[in-house]
Amino acid sequence: MATLSPNTLTALVGCCFAADAAPGTHETPFPAGEAVTTFPGNARPSQGAGPRPYGRGMNNRDEVRDFLTTRRERLTPEQAGVPFYGGKRRVKGLRREEVAMLAGMSTDYCTRLERGNLTGVSPAVLESLARALRLDEAERAHLRDLADTAGDAHRAAPARTPRRSTNRTVVRHGVQRILDTIATPAYARNARLDILATNRLGRALFTDALSGGTTFNLARYLFLDPRSQDFYREWTTVAADCVAALRTEAGRDPYDRGLTDLVGELSTRSEPFRTWWATHRVKLHYTTTKIMHHAVAGDLELTGEALHLPGDPGITIITYTFEPASPTEQALAFLDSWSTQAGSAPITEPDSRTTTR
């Protein structure tokens, strides 16, 4: 009979204990050694403790190939200003030679780029390709990030400068003090969408997502907690934008283990996430309006404003604003009063649904 090494035996014992654990219970590092009962997956940040099962990073060539292919396929000859003389086209969108013509490069070189080889490509070539494919601001930035990563991957090891992830897992006390001075719901997050700190109204607004804890991951809440579909009135739009934000970050920092683990988990557990991830849509988030339904305060129409902190790379403060003298202003005043009295204890509405999309 084969002999198991101590490391293998330890891993097997850990798996057995994990399988026997009560469903919905997670041990999180906030605070250490204390368990909280939640819907599976949302009340913990993206960097879990212990072994990471989802690879070492995203393959740059695959990312480049899929991104450029999907951008080419969505563009019709009419949109690109390419003469079309009728007949049946065998390809979806533009042909490679049509993209090459628009970008002012040879078809062979364009084919090389689309196959994922951006090594040594100049900024001028990237700009020509971006114009040919009608890329927007977010897509152009994503293409530059992919090219930068390709250069890092092919640089000799002694000359390679390791990228330091800006996805912090804690915030400074000064950031918390900033949040506490804001009179509307606000929180601080990193690029993996870990909500790292909130103010009092923020805790009251996201009381279900927090589930009695102090932090949660917004992507896990959206795709693994069915309550999010009631909380966000336009869940489909919010969820799709969430995937686009993670895809943008994956291009900027493809070797972030916490991010690749998060994407792997959500791709395995959520079909909507898996479908949207495959589209390679990217988006820069500056401001957006959402309608949220709070079980106590009712519907709130809030506009989120993203505030970047130069002294804290990777940390973004999201603060919500509202129209003066609006029903949302009254609802927030009620929420403020409720949170003071109830301490933002978790609440639920009568709803028996437990199916996770």
C-alpha cells in the first residue's frame, strides 16, 4: 500500500473537516478565530487564508487573443467604414485583413497581434489598432495593460521588475476617519471589490451583505447571495458592470493571486459570471446611479462617486449622493435613525427564495 507523506495526510484531513462543516459557516480573518454565519461566499474578502486552488495567473496570450478577437467580431463593415459589396460573409464582424487595412499594417502582423503576441509592440501600433477596432477609453487602457504585461512576461528574469499588487486588504485609520466624516453611505474598497471599511450609514445600507461582519466582497455578494437580486433593482446591469471591473483589473494585474482565485471561484459557481467573463467587456467606473431596495428604508436612488486616494494606491472611496428633497433623502434619514437605534443588526424580509443564480 502506498505511503502518504505528512503534507498529503494533513491536506486530506483538512478536506474532511471542511466537508463536515455546517453549510453557510465561514471562518474569516475579521476577527481572527471567530466564525460568522452567512450565505456562502460573500462575507469574506477575496484573499482567503490557506491553499489557493486556482492557478498562478492569467495567460497573457490567451487574454490578448480573446480580447482582440471579440472586439473585431463585434464591429461590422458598415460601422468601420469598410466597403461591402454584398454577398455572404463567412466571418463574424470584420476580417483580419480589413482590420490590418484600417490600422495601416500588414495582415501577417495583424494576425500575429491577434494570436496574442504583443511583445515589443510600440504605443503607436497599439493606438492604430485601437482606432481600427473603435476601442473606447476603458478598452484602450486595457489593451495597453495587456501589452505591458506581455513585455514583463518576456523580459529576462534578472531585468524583470516584479509588479507589486495594489490590492490592499486593510485601510489606514485616516481613511476610516474620512469615511466617518461623510454624511451619506460610503465605503472604501480595493480593485478586487473587497469592501474594507464603511461608515455608519454604509454599514446600515449593506447590512445584509455584511451579515454581522465588518467586510465583504461585492462580487461574491452579487453572484453567490440571492438577496443581492432583491437589493439591487437593476441587478443585471450592476452584476455585469462588476464583472467588467474585475476584467479591467485582471488586465492591469494578472498575477494577483487573490484576484485569480476569486475569478476561478465565481466562474465555477455562477453561470452568469462565467458568461459575462467570456465577453471580455471592460469598464472604467467613475460614477453611476443605482436603485437599491433596503428592507427597512425601502427604495433608494443613489449615485456613487469614485474618489481615488493618491496616498493609498489601489484604494477607492465610494460615496453615495442623492437629489435634495427627494424620497431617497427621506429614506436615508429614516435609515440613519434606524441604524442608531438598531445598531445595524442583520434584518430580513419575508422571502423564502434560496436559489443562487
